[in-house]
Amino acid sequence: MDNRDEIRDFLATRRARITPQQAGLAPGMRRRVPGLRREEVAVLAGVSTDWYIRLEKGHISGVSEDVLNAVARALQLDDAERAHLFDLARAASARPRARGRAVKVRPGLQRMLDAMTDAPALIRNGRMDLLAVNRLGRAMYWPVYQQRCSGPVNIARFQFLDPAGAAFYPNWELAADTTVALLRTEAGRDPFNADLTQLIGELSTRSDDFRARWARHDVRLHHAGSKTFHHPAVGDLTLDYESMDLHADPGLNLTVYTAAPDTPAHDALRLLASWAATLDVAGDAETASSRLRTRGL
């Protein structure tokens, strides 16, 4: 695969963000670039300038791990960025293979989700398709399931193309940054995925916000933290999450949301569970919300 443009842009954007002072170098005079010069990165990495220039032009196939690690240190890459650099190197040497979107979740995984009755839980693939949820997870992501965009239920498409996306994420800018960084990470890990490429092309064509973020080449690992949602029935939900890749099912990721006992978030989850139960009976969100208000919830 010819991914030289990806390699060039990734290394160039990482180099541009580091000042000479941050790298322990003298600032110098008449700098025409915002960050480090190529020759400065070469010195920091212990390689020749010509060699680094060739690397930044995308000629990364066959480069040793020691050299990649040296470049990663010189550019002060974090764990996600270092892993992305190695993914790009592997892709440059790999033979193309067809890989489509995972569309089915094993029955055992669905049973595991259903056994989690007090916590929203979901399974997604690398392109942010929601493949399976438990009852509380479906209730929490109810606005996403109502999206007016074509194709599978997809978090990224909802965020960038559905007007309801801005309301569901109170801190939309941060949520959008995270989603694009996760897609960029997946694109480096699985560059031959035609479904992922199609989604990125669609979002780049239809959303200026997505296109601007995609050009930054930011990547991230997504294991634990907190997120805030604004649910139309229960209001704001600030929840902790744990996210992990399912090694028995490559390409799939499990995320579970929780709240500490005796907190507003925990009370909101209980309200969400009541709304979900009412929704099962009422059949639509407006009636379910009305019944909650009638019951004083």
C-alpha cells in the first residue's frame, strides 16, 4: 500500500508542534517553520538529515524498530502516536487484504451485555458502528438510534451529520476531537478497510468540522475516563467509562459506563432505567417521558 502521504503528513504535523526550546535546542534566528526543522529532528534521532528527509517523505517500509523508536523520542510522541507510527510502518510493508465491517456480535457477547442491568454497555467496531447494546445502553444512546442519516447506526455520522448530535454532546468540540482521533487511529491500524475508507470520505465531503479535524492527524488511545451526555429524557449524564478491545473478536471494542453510588450521575442512571422500562411499555420516547413526569421522576 502506498501510504506515503499519510506518513509525511503525520510526521510533519508532529514536528511542527514542538519548539526548539521544548526539544532542548537553541531557538536560533529566522525560523521559517513553526516547529523543529527536519535536520534538528535528525540530530535528535541520531540519523542523517538525508535519511530523515527520506523518511518524512514516506519511505518507511523496512525501517527498524530501533530507528522508529528514536524518531518517536525525537518528536516526543505519546503512546498513541508511537503506536500509530508503527502501524503506518507495518501498512507500508503489508500486502493489501480485503476486510469489511464486522456486522455480527456473538450470542455470548450479547448475553454478557444483557447481564449488565445497572450500567449502559455497548460493543462497537473501529469505525464507530454500534453493533450491540444492553437495555440501558440503548436507552442512553436512544438519540443516536433515531439518527436521520443513512447506513448503520454510527456514532461519528451522528455527531457530524445529524443536527441532534450537538445537543447530545454538551462538550461537542471535545467529543468530536475524540471521535476523529479514534477514526484516525483505526485508519492507521486497518488501512485496507473499505467500509472505514467510505465513511471517512463521506464525512470529509459533507462536514467541514470533520475535514478540519481529520487534517490534524491526531490519534488517541481510549481506555478510561468520563463523558457527559445530554439525554432528552433525563438531562445531563456525566459517567465514568471503561473501554477495552475484545481480543477474541478482533476489531470489536466493549465500553461500559458507570456512576459512583450516591451521586447525581447515579440518580440520573436510575432515572434512565425507569425511562427505559416505560419506553418498553409506551413504545415512544415522548409518551415515556410524559409518564415519568406524571410519576414525579
